[in-house]
Amino acid sequence: MKKLYKHETKQIFAYVLADERTLIIESIFGDELEIPLYSLFFKYFPKLQGLKIIAVDENPSDIIDLFFQVLRDVTAEEYQYQLSDTLTVSLAGNQIHSETVTLATTQDKSLLIATRNEGKTREFKAFFSHLGYTVKNLNDFPELPDVAETGMTFEENARLKAETISELTGELVLADDSGLMVDVLGGLPGVWSARFAGPHATDAANNAKLLHELASTAVTPEKRTAKFHTTLVVAAPDKPSLVVEGEWLGAIATIPKGDDGFGYDPLFVDEATGKTAAQLTLAQKNKVSHRALALEKLLTKWPDWQKS
């Protein structure tokens, strides 16, 4: 690999390969894409170099855009192109190439997050918007009933939400069931994290109850270890659901700190940085959190699941 290129506005990347006469175009999931660039590549790209283009969102015209960005750089020639039903290429004001093209239209992709929690939705939106998905939540479907979380495990609750909402709407639905597990409390609040202080508890009430439970002088700092757990379930009509998990290790602070985040974030201290989750930026949190780790696993399994 000789150099990394990025499209000026889109999440598309290219690598110039040394001593490899090949053009590879693929999506982020490793699926090869059929784009009308092969004839141009073999005519005009330097003979002893190859090129690999990776598209996060598979819009053919954007991929062609990036190809010409790279072509101009590596050849130091001002190639220009126009794209309609025909792809035409010009150099020094003279047309040097023309071919009829048929570009597949990019399908609108949407993902419904089975929650009304805007903070949680914001975390998922920051991730999936880069993959070209329009992210919605249950606030966009006020007519839908609330799904009772009657399961005894995170997976049971996430399945209930994802599969019920997908069946009712016909949408691709992602649900998570997440919770805080404190070691000295035997894993509590666990699946009852959102209602630890009662059926309609606020974040502040749940945090206050947690601090009360840990107020004993016997609960020394080394005994305040905890972890955030999440189980993600993706459901679609007439498909087996996809299930992944992630965990974030840390401890419980003695006082809330930080103004960002939601839930137990002001009390949960990240093991690596010593900061609470509410003191981390969304970008920082989306690299280390339980949801981030679960989403990484989701991406590795998503392509095969979509094809199944």
C-alpha cells in the first residue's frame, strides 16, 4: 500500500498498491462492486501500480469521483469527466474516452432503533449514518405500543423488542437491552437498570439508589468494580434474528461527574481513562463503550446475515 486517499465529502477510501496491476472495488463488507471503471483503469492508470477502492456507502457516481481524484494525483494529468448515460473523459480539452454506462441506483436504507430514548438513538445514529442508513426511533412511530420487557436476560428483552417491532412495522429493527452490572451487588441492577429505583424511575433516581446501595463503609474502592453490558438484536421480517454482545469494564464513582451521556454514565468510571462515561465525548465513547464493542461484532456478522 503506497498512499491512502479519501473522497472529499463521502466515506469512500482508496489505496494505491505498489507493483500490483489490479483494480479492486468493494464495499466495507468485502463485497466486490461492479463499477464501469475497469476500461479506464487499464488504459490510463500507471502500468506498475494497482488501486483498491473501499466504499462505505455504495454510490457508483461517488466511487467514480474518487477514482478520478486518485487518477489525477498519481498521473499529474488533469483528467476531467462527465457522467450521464455516457461516461466521457477529457484531457487538455480533448475527449479521449466515451462509454455508455448503466449505474445501479442506490437504495434508501433505513434502520429503526427500538427505543424512545434520544440519547441512545444519538449513539446509534453516529455509527449507522456513516454506513448510509437513515436512523429512526420509536418516537417516529407514536402509534406503536410499548413492548413490555418481561425477559429475565438481556437477550430475551432485546429479542422481544426487535422482533415484535419488526413484525408490526415490516422494518429492519435494531434493539438493545443494556444494563449496569455491579460486582458487589451480585450483578444488579442488571436487566432492571432502567427501573432500579421503581417502575417509572428517572436517571437521577436510579443513580441515587445505586449510590445508596454502595454507601456502606465496607464497600471500599476496590470493591466498586462494575461493567456495562449490552446485547444487540437485529430483526427483519421472515429472517432469524442476529444477536451480538459487548461489555465495558469500569467501576462506580462516589459522586456523579460529567454532563454528557445518560443513565448511569455520570457514575460509571471507564477503566482505561479514569473518566466517567459522562465526561467522555460521544466520539470517545463510541470507540470504547459496550455498544461500540457490540457494534464491531455486528459489522463482522452483518454481511453473512443479510445474505442468509
